[in-house]
Amino acid sequence: MADTAIGGAKPVNARKSRGFWLDLLIRLVREKPLGALGGLIFLILLFVGVFADFIAYEGENVIHPIDRLQAASAKYWFGTDQIGRDLFSRMVFGAQLSVIVAFSATTLSIIVSIVIGLSTGYIGGKFDLVVQRFVDAWMSFPDLIILIVAVSVLGPGVWQVVLVLGLLFGIAGSRIIRGAVLSVKENVYVQAGQSIGTPPHMVVFKHILPNVMAPIIVLFTTRLAAVILAESGLSFLGLGIPPPAPSWGGMLSLDGRTYMFQAPWLAIAPGVAITVVVYGINVFGDALRDLLDPRMRGGGTSYSGGAVRH
């Protein structure tokens, strides 16, 4: 009965027996309740986006001419817009659109950040110097100017927005990955692998990349909120996803501004959705940063499951 604890106490290795992600979830709820609430908001957005076809009780562009600008009721939960479309259904499909754009653009940005950050951080030298000067030049331009120019050239559309946002945030985020790679590269186990002749790609993918997953996870969550906000801003300016697609930013601009006083729910619904979702994902990302970043934990401990070792 070696596994039985004396005096009813839990075994010493009970904490280790839990998976890394389960342990992270428990710590998130206990230590960062606001971050856990943000994670719940993120999960709700993801659920609504994935199952939008089942949640919405009609299509996003079904028109009811006799029910124009109807207030919220049992028939129309969020009311209707100026041509009689159900606002609740459009909000649900808008969440689906936000999920598609956010995950696509964020995934692209993380891939770009990893490629640039890993290569420059590991290779170093003149290659790192040249690439970082390009990154500096890229980041010297305001994001909004780059977005407006790029979308004006490529034209509005879902995948044009995904491409532009993915490259914009990917190049900027590469500096975070590069910094983490430079820190991990100085560890003894990396230098030992290099000294015994381990191929560079094996060192990068087996020793460095798994140990920079913590900043990558945090960067992914924060980029989700940034992409949703940027896409909403572009659609608000008429440069994002064109109508009749139910983009929250487009709904806020086209319908909300025009009928602000006659039908305020047309502005309130997408405005509140953008605010709550972006805030929730941001506080969730901040909580993950505090839990995963060893510098925020006040010690030189190491992580299991592919986190940073010190």
C-alpha cells in the first residue's frame, strides 16, 4: 500500500499526477477569477460561433418588410433592423464570422511570428540584424495606416482581412518569440545538444520550441482580441468585410449610426458584443501570462509539459 498517504493526507505526487492543463485550469480559477470569467466569455464566443446554424432561429439575411425596426420582443429577441432582418440571428452569425476571422488571422500571425522569431533568435548574427531592422521599419508605421493601405489595395473581403491582419500582427509578434528564444538558447541543455553535434533543426524543434510555448500561448490569446477589434474597426470604416455579411463592426457603422436614436438596439447590441468579447479575451490572456510566465511567479522554477525552464 505504498500509494496510500499516512494519516489521510494526499500522496506527495498527487499534484504531479494531474495533467499540466488541468493544473493550469485549477490555478486559473483559484488565483485569477477575473481571468477565468474572461475564459468563459471566450468559450461562449467559440460555442456560439461553431454552432451558429443551430442557435440562430433563421438566416442572417431573411427579410421581414412589415417588421422593420421592431424593438425586442418574444418574436425578435434583439429586435429587427431597418429592412426587417432579425438582429439576434445577425449577431449570432456575426459571432461565427468573428471566430473564423480571429482564429484564421491569429493562426497565420503565430506561424509568421514563430518562423521569424525562431530563425532570427537561433541563427543570430547578421541575419538577425538585417531581419530585425526590417521588423523595426515595419513597426514604425501605425497599424491603422498599414491596414487601410493594404486592404485598399487587396480589396474588402474575409480572406483579404485575414491575410492583412495575420501578417501585421505576425511580424510585430516575432520580437516576443525572438526574445524567448534568445533566453532559452542560453540554457545548458541547448548548449549540450549543440556540443554533441545535434542537427540545428533538432535543437530548434525538440529543445527550443517546446520551451517557448508559454509566450506563444499567451500571444495567441491576446492576438485573438486584437484581431477581433481590428476587424471590427476596418468593417466600421467600410474597408473590412462588406455587407450583407453580419460583421459586428459593419452593423455598428451602417445600421447603428444611422438609426442611433430611432432604434438604439442596432448600435447597442454589436457595441456591447465587441466590448465584452475583447475585454474578456484580454483579461483571459493577462491571466494566462501571469500563470505561465515564470518571471511573474517569483522564482526560478521549471515547467512540465513544454513550458519554459530556468
